[in-house]
Amino acid sequence: MQRHDLRHLKNDFYGRMLEIVDESMTNEVSIFIFEIGDFKSVQKSADIIKNAKHTLMNSIKFNEVDWTIVVKKGEDT
């Protein structure tokens, strides 16, 4: 399990998040932290993970401005 801080990417973290998950081994768990700004980024990140056939294991507000999600990479296709 690895933690990835994507806060420095502001609202442009989706591509990097998916790239990290795709490079992971099957069933590996990754933790991502990002700035939420508004809650659209939370739903969008969940949708991206689901559409890529990975599992969103947890999604939680980290503090007033940051959000954390836990993602498990799906089976390689």
C-alpha cells in the first residue's frame, strides 16, 4: 500500500491518479489525497475509478480542504 499526495495538482489530478493505479500490481491498494475545492472532484474521482474497473474502497474527508480515497486495482484485462 502506498500513499500519494496529489494536492499540488489542484483540480488536475485525475490523470495522474489513474496512471498510478494502472501502473500498480493487480489487487494493490493505493491511498490518494487531493484538494476538494467543491465536491464535484469527489464524485468525478469515484466515477473515473469505477469506469476503469478498479474498486473504490473508502472515501473520506481528511480535513477542511482535503479528501482521501482508497483504491484497489482491479484485475488486469
